[in-house]
Amino acid sequence: MDTLPLPDMNLFAGLPSSADPNAVEQFTTLLARPGMRVERIVSTGQASPPGFWYDQAQHEWVVLLTGGARLAFADMPGQTLVLTPGDAVSIAAHRQHRVEWTTPGEPTVWLAIHYD
């Protein structure tokens, strides 16, 4: 007899009970296969340090599930991309980007897929 599968996890389980901008972001790998990694990222008011740019070897597709964020790209100076829940963005490998802001006072939850 076929049975319904059970959930592996809940993406909103284990979130911080209170946002702490002095805490580090949480990165949890949910699934990893050759050439692909899926992770949950939880921000609580963090932003990239001044002058820091992510420069990743893999492409990244990211969707914002809760909270809010602003991303900046090195090739678009002076502009930021505002993300609200449900917004998704593809970031090409080696496209330098940074997190300018995440919502203070509540968790911002991202689902990121890194792939070749």
C-alpha cells in the first residue's frame, strides 16, 4: 500500500525567537548533490560588512520567504534590489553582490539554490 511521505523538515522550524543583529546568520544545508546545494539562510537584521562582496563560483537562485532585504550588485553602483516575501532573483556565478539590509526585529528567511 502506498503511503504519503512525511515532511523532511519545516523551513520555519527553529527560527530565532528574537532577532539579534549582533548574531551571525544561520546557514543550513538542506540538500547537497554534485553541482547543486540547497540551503536555508536566516538573517536577523544582518548586512554584509562594509566593502565586502560575495563572489561565488556557482550560480545562485534565491527566494525570500519571510522578512525583507535589499541586495546591491557591484556592476550596478548606487542601486539596490528590494526583496519582499515571494521575490526571487537569479545571481550568475562571480557576479559580485552584497546584502545591504535585512528586516530588523524579525527573521528574514531565504531559500537559496547554488548550482553549476
